Amino acid sequence: MQILLVILISYLLGSIPSAYILGRLFYKEDVRKKGSGNVGTLNFLRVTQSKILAVVVLTLDAAKGYAALWGTVKYAGPSYLLLSSIAVILGHIFPVWLNWRGGRGLATLAGIFIFLKPVLVIGWWLIFGVLYLLLRKYVIAGMVALFIINLLTGFLYPKEIFLILSANSVIVYLKYISRIKQELNDHK
């Protein structure tokens, strides 16, 4: 019973659509109907042009990942972290409240990283920054940086942390496949 409760609460927490709520609240806009249609930070920024509120969306989405894992450890124990983390990511990507159309999960994944090993987020940003300067392709730079961080995690941290981060990274990668293809095709 406890495992089902952890999964359900984590999923519902992940399903809270920050970009959609703030878009409606402050701009009377449905971010799903403009830009890429994605319910995430970048599309929110494109649609609203508000850098301040985009940072709020990013923070709220990361907080979902962090809060799900924090609550899991506090009330159920660390043995449920993998399931909780997958549930919160899937909740963000497939929110029940928005007919299963959410974001891509990168900000929520960042919250998971912050909970487990905050230094990994700093490492990701540094690697992303260098790759972006070299490639000028933010999606490819971000996904390659995520791959490198996962690789480093496999060598530097316990296998449980590697498993949680890599499993959730695979889910995020799958959501980014079309964007990666788009950036690669834009280069041609």
C-alpha cells in the first residue's frame, strides 16, 4: 500500500502544470496553444516573454522533483526513491489535469539531481555552457551534457544514485528526440 501511495503522490505532484497555471493566471494564455505547445519553461518564456516568471516556472518544476524525493525519504524511506522519481517525471510529462500533455521533464529532473547530488546540476550547467558555446544548439548541448553527467555519476557515486538519475534521464531523452532531430535538421 505504501508503495502505491508514494507513486500516486509523486505522480500528482509532478502533474501540477506550473507553466500552464502561471500563463493563465498572469497572461490569460494557454501555453499549449502557442509556440511549441509544450508546457515547460522554454515555451512559457517564448509565449509570455517574461524572464522573471519563466524562472519561477523553472523553480516550481524543479521543486516538484525535489519535493517528491524529500517526501518519499521522510515518509516512506529511501528504498522508494527510484519509483518516486520516475512517477514525478512522468507526472510532469503526462499530467492528468492537461489530458496527458505536459513538459519534457528537464526542470523536474534537475530537482531530482539537486535532491540527490546538487553538485551534479552545477556540473551539468558548466558542461552545457561549454557545449552551447561550441555548438550553438541548446537542445543538443543540454542532452550531451546530461549524458556526460550520467556517465560521471556512474563512476563517482553509488549505483543507486546512478540508477535513479540514468533511468529518469532516459525518460527525458525520449521526450527530447523530436527536438534533437529538429536541431540536427536545422543544421543541414
